[in-house]
Amino acid sequence: MASLLMICRKAPYGSSYAREAIDIALAASAFDVKVAMLFTDDGVLQLVKGQNTTHTGSKNIEAVLSSLPLYDVAPIWVNSEALAQRNLSTNDLSIDAELCQAKDVSALCAQYDRVLTI
């Protein structure tokens, strides 16, 4: 079975990057690809619970993120340094995610056939 690590680096709103990364992960999973996700940089903001998108003109991605386990998208990692830089902790996240340090990203990438960064 092929495997894919999706690395999400972009903020959840202001562009379509966040939603496209999630859509790619879900589509790949539907085609029997083992998919995992890593949220880093501003991508960790995608995971913050209770986001109010009323004034952004964008749909809230929290519900879509909560469906990732239903599509066997796992594991989900979040960069601990990126969380700390944004004064966030795992308690602020809408979904369960494993912590990953920046120094471990290369080893993590080596475990997958393909790595896609958005």
C-alpha cells in the first residue's frame, strides 16, 4: 500500500491551501493510500478549536478535520515548537494530535513513499 505524508504549513483562512490539503488527504485515503498529516508553521492554526469564520467569508474547516479519523487519515502530528511559538497547547486543538519536534520531521518524512507540503 502506498503512503503519503501531507505537511500543512498554511493558515486556515485567506487562501484555499488548508482546504486543498485536507481534500487531497481525504481523496488519497479513498484510493487506499495510507495517509498521515503533519501540521507545522501557521498550519497549526488549522487545528485551533472554536474558530469563528463569520467575518472571513470562508467555511470553518473544523468539521472536516474532525472527519479525518473516519477516512483512516492517521496519525496526525502537530509540531510542538510551532504550537509554542503561537502560545498554543494541545488543549487548544479541535482534534487529537501527536506532538512532533522539528528535529524529527526528516525521520518522519522518510517513513512515507510520498511527502506533499502545502
